[in-house]
Amino acid sequence: MFGITDLLYNFLNWINSWVGAWGWAIVVFTVMVRLVLTPLDIKSRAGMRKTQKLQPQLMALQKKYANDKEKLNQKTAELYRKAHVNPLSSCLPLLLTWPILIAVFGAMRTAANKEILNQMGQILNGQQPVMENWLWIRNLWMPDNPFYSALPDFNTLRTISAGEWQNWFNSLGGVLPAQMQNVSMEWIESLNADVLKNIPVALREMVAANGFTADCFSDANLQGSILLLVEKMNTMSFYTAGIANIPGYTIPLVNWTVKSMYNGFLLLPILSAVSQIAMTKIMGSGTPQPAEGQPNTGKFMQWFFPLFSLWICIGYSAAFALYWVSGNLVSMGQTFLINKYLDKKEQMAAPVAGEGSVK
């Protein structure tokens, strides 16, 4: 079924065809997504400000009715009603953005998996794969990490779902009959050339030798199939050199070894954590502080999200890390401009409120 994830992927792919580079297409895509979400961001920030203004009164109520929770809830609801403030007004807009963001993540994952599978097909045909580089990164679809090869490896390939493998296999020129078992290479070559012309030579050899069929890409057989494909790729000299380890250059304790064709320098993961810290501080400047006696989750979130983004971006594709960093930078700029807009709006409303109080 064609869903929002497919729609966003096609839109991202269209931007790439226009820009001519996946890296910059992701940056443009990120800016566009954030612009679409701007009205919800403004509504959320405005709700936060209204709630923040009630904090002194809320704290006074909590102190006064500390031993009467029912009365406290009643008075709190009255306060919100008289002030025409919805306590959920700052949360609901953010909740509405989650389905969109999840779909965006899905679109990014779809793009990465499609490109990785295309590169694998080139390798199986004995060709040097065409890698999408961006600034210091050799392959945008592998992690920005010196401990990862720029070429796709088993750990990367096994994260691709069975459905995506099946779609890739079908896109090569048609599904090979499921009943093919231990057939000869001559029989395969006797099939319609149009069906086989795009199927990698190494993959055809595997079909002849192992009865390798579309069924191999089912959930039950997928891991073994990927191992066979990686074994085939290991017969390509450039691939073996690309994923080989530099002898003797292993990080103690964690046992990580820098690859000879490493894909980056961990810059995007580090930038994701740093930008997340900065964004949390900027966005937290207008967030209401918890009332006395309530847990302060702000400090926890201030460090949880940066560490979480660092952990995710270390092992995920550099394309996703680029989206994360770009999103943080755009969000910081948006927050600054939204705060300026709301400040000006409040200043313009203040004289009118003063005139009304004199009358």
C-alpha cells in the first residue's frame, strides 16, 4: 500500500534528481520538513508561554493545598479555565508531529536500503560500486565512522528487511521460479535474456550452485542468504581490500579496528550530540519549570537525547545522521525566530491590555 513513507521517499528522490547529490538533497528535504511543521511549533511555544506565566500561581496553590490533592486538582483546573489556558496546548502540537517524523525516518531508511542494495548488485557483478560521497564521507549510506567500511558489510545488509530484499531481487529482472533447485548454469542462461540481463553474474552462479531462489529472501532464510552473498562478494579483490582491517590498529577494550576503507571520522555523530545539547538549552529556555514537589525531567532530557542521538548516529547511515544534525540546526534557528515573533506579539498586546484596565 502506498503510504506517507513512500510519498516522502519519492519526494526526497525527486529533490535528489533536482539537486544532483543525495547529501544536499537531504539538507533541502530537512529544511522543507521543518518549514511544514513550523505552525505546530509556533502553537506549541505559545502554549508553553501561557503555561509558564501561571507557574507562580500554580506553585502557590500546591503549597496551600499540599495535603488535599482533590482540592488542588479542582483549584488548578479553575485557574486554567479562568486564564483560558489549555495545559495540553504545548503538548498536542508536538504529538501531531510524531507521525510525520516517523514517516520521515522511514523514508530515510528506505533511501539508504535501496542504495545499499544497488551497490551490492554492482559488487556482485564484479564492478567497483558507485558510492555517494558527501564532503568527508565516502559512502553516505554507511555510518560516518572510522570503524565501518565504506562498502556494505554483513552487519549492514542484515538490517535490511526481507521485503526490501525481495523487492530488490524482483527489480533485477523478474522473480526466478521458486521451484528452481540445483539447476545448471546452462538452463539459467537459456531463459529469456531480458529476465537475466540485470541479475549480477555472481548471483546467477549462486543460483546454479545452491538453488538460490526468491524464497531465500523470506524471513526464515534471509540471514543465510546474506552470508552466501557476502561470501561471493569476498571473491572480489577490491571488496576484500575495502573491508579488510588495518593490522595492529585496534582500539583496546572495545576491540574496534579501523577499516582500510573507513567511511568517516565520527564528525556527524559528535555534531548530532552537540547540536542536540544546544537545541535542548535553547528550547528549554522558555519551558515552564516544574512546581515544587514535582520531578524535574528537564535535566534528564538535557543529557538523554544527546547521548541517544550519539548512539544512534554512530551505527546508522551517515545520511540519517546528516538529517538529524540538519534538523537540529534548523530547529534552533526556528526557535530563535519563533521566540522573537512571540516577544513582539506580546509587546504589541501589552499597551492594549493596559488601556483596557484603566477604563
